[in-house]
Amino acid sequence: MSLFPDKFRLDGRTALVTGSARGLGWEMAKGLAEAGARLLLHGRSHAQLTPRLAELRAAGHEAEALVFEMADRAAMAAELATAGHIDVLVHNVGERDRRPFAEIEPADFARLVDTDLSAGQALIHRLLPGMVDRGWGRLILVTSVAADLAAPGASSYIAAKAGLAALARALAAEYGAKGITANALSPGFFATETNARLIASSAGERMRARCPAKRWAEPWEIAGAAVFLASPAAAFVNGHTLAVDGGVSATYIV
């Protein structure tokens, strides 16, 4: 029997998924746990994370919670100090500001970029020394098809997500020789709870039709890509943006 499936296992590794109380973050966290990783869930409150921890533990997985606001660097540092070593980071946190560019004041733009991009850099900055010491690490930065295919009314989000993809490439170039890979994961149109109203709208129907798969993705369909990028099987995948979008970013007219 082939041993190749073992290359997708994460036994003995610890993975932190930011923004993992719900949506795509939760699905990726479950996937990593099923692959054998010890999970560190992240959210803004224990109330968000307690039922998720219970679900993972009931399934036989090892899981703990880290609670902090991404903008609070002191709280981030304090929580990370309790976490032990971290081998895999999936930086999934992302806020949106759905307003025209002219209505977004510079301070609002800076705040969102701080939450979606700069906070990720601060988190990585704290985790990298341990990864370098151990000679192994996986950095997975969750971007969006919007980083490459812009739409009106989301300028700060688009800029931040594009910055994450660029940051992944920069980290790949700088740390690839140290056993650390850095990649971006670019989701397309996913049927998460936060998109429920959009899906039911005329705009949501246009998005469904725009996708070559002619449907919105189910949230669990993001998990396999995250497990792959985190696993030994992806050891030579570095500086890449992996689109999970049903073909949206590959097509012009469908």
C-alpha cells in the first residue's frame, strides 16, 4: 500500500488559524485537526470559541483557544506566550468596508489595512524565530479573488488582500532556505453565513453565473487546499497563490 497519504498528515504539528470561530476559518481548522494537527483556534471572545473547542475535542482532536483582537498587539503577544511552539499559521482574519472610495476616510482605510494586513505581519514576526530554530514552518495567508479582480466599493479590503499575497512572496524569497514556506490561499465565492444575504440577491445570482462551476462553493471546500499547503506534500510549493474559486480567476467570459 502506498505511503503517500502520510505526506498530507500533520501529526505532531501545531496549527494556529486566525478568525476560526466560524466560516472559512472554522472549516480550515477542522481540516487541519483531521489531518492530525493540534489546533489553536483564534477569536475575539471565549464565548465564540468554547463550542468550537468542544466539537473538536469530542471528535478526539487536541485544541486550545487564543483570544485577542488583531489590533491589540500586547494581547496578541500575551496569548502567543501561552501557546507553545506553532508550526503552521493560517492567517484568515479579514474585515471589509463596503463603501465607495470617496467615503472611506484615510483613518478608516488605515484601520482596515492594519487589521487585515499589518496585524498579520506582526503575528508572523513573532512566530518566525521559532520556525527558523526548528527548521520547519508553514505560513498560509488567506487573500481573496478580489486581490486580483477588483470590484467597486471595497478599496481598502482589496488593497489589504493584495498586500497579503505580496507578503507571502516576500517571505518565500527570504525564508525558503530555512525550511519555511509562505503561500497565499485565494478563495472565490463561498456560501458562508456572512454571505447569506448576498447569495439571495440579484448580485449573488450574477456571481453564481460568473463562476464556471455555476454555483457558490460550500465552506468545507476550502479545507483541502489549506491542509495541502500546510502538509509535507507541499514542501516545494513556495511563494504561490492558490486560487480556490471554481475557475473565476482563470476566465474572462463564461
